[in-house]
Amino acid sequence: MDMFGDKFDRYVQLQETEVEVMTRMEQKMIEAQTSFQEAQATIQIKTDMEILKMKADDLEGEDFELFLTMKESVQARRRRMG
């Protein structure tokens, strides 16, 4: 094979390698995003549970209204999620 053919073959190999690397990077990014979303969901569930366990005995005025709104929001989200 001539020098041009060798260089062209090497160029094609590098391009294929670049595509493979980019594909792996994209897959890793998708996996990381999925893990992050799962972690966010877990944190939200734990926060929701804490809100539902709270007692409104010590709250007054705006704090009490905010608590009731948060609790209603959590309950609605849990109903939607099944």
C-alpha cells in the first residue's frame, strides 16, 4: 500500500476511535444524569416524609399556613405518583 493509503487508513481508525470515545462519554453523562435524578427523587421523598411527620402544634400565622400548603403539596404529589 502506498503512503497515502496508510495515512488514510490511520485517519479512518482515529475517526472511529473518536466516535467510540464520544459515544462512551455520552453514555456516562446519561448515567450520571440518571443517578443525579434518582438522588434528587430520594431526597425529595425523604423531605416529603419529614414534612408529613411534622406536627403543627408550635406553628402560628404564616408559618402554619406555609406548613399546611407544603403538606397538601406533598400529599398531592404522593397521590399522583401512586
